[in-house]
Amino acid sequence: MIADPKFNTAKEWFEKLRDNLVETIQNIDENQFEISNWDHKGDGGGKMSKIKGNIIEKGGVNISTVSGTFNENMRDAIPGAKEDPNYNATGISVVLHPVSPKIPSMHFNTRFIKTAQEWFGGGMDITPCVIFEDEKKYHRGLEVLCNKYDKSYYPKFKKMV
């Protein structure tokens, strides 16, 4: 991978977050994740962590760090790829589907991408099967977090759903 302090700090943070989530979920669920490594054509790879358990019917906590070159068709759409089509990316993806329909399924992912520019991206959602009274608390928490940075973020990004 690249020798870039910001990129490597993000990569290490994703790895620590993954380890913390896996440990926490295993302690709650009382089942172990099945963990395997994967390679990306010699340009990086990652770690897949899957669980089928007592509380989490099916779930995954996965990280990856990869590099490559954007093809001609993608370069106009990716910030910084016109100047330099090479990229490095690192990130985490979490998907949890609980056994109980009273607990919403959840998904989130975030990544750090570096071309001639660099940025964090990602998203999150919850999907309740039944009426979920605490969904307002979930969205209020997201709004409070977004407002720490810019009061326009929450309404802007909530619309994208």
C-alpha cells in the first residue's frame, strides 16, 4: 500500500473498529465470527467476519484496503481521477440482521479514498420489520452528530435516501 500517514491512520482505525465490533457482538451473541482473509488481485485485500448466532441471525463486519487504477469511463465521475487515475481505498462495512423482528436490521459503511484528492464517504441505515418507536432517537443522534460539523449535512444527506 502507500506510505501516507493519513491513509494509514484511517486504515488502522478501521481495523481497530472492526476488532472492537467483532468482540462486542461475540460477547452479546455468545457465538463466534467465522473470519477469513481475502486478496484483491495482489493490490490489497481484507478480512471478512461472518456470524450466524442467537441474536444476530446473519451478520458481517468486513474491512478492506485496496489500490488500483480507475478505467477511462470512471475517471470523470471520481474526484481527482482525471489528474491521476490511480487510487487507494480503505474501509469498513457492517451488516447485521437480528433474529427478532422487533430489532431493526442495520447497515453502515465508511471508507477513505485517495486519488489526486482524498475524502471519507459512506452511509448508514436501519430497516425495521415492525414499527420501531426508537427510530426517531436514531435519526436525532445522526442529526446531532452532523450538526457538530455543519447544520446543512443532516437534511442534505437524509434526502439522499
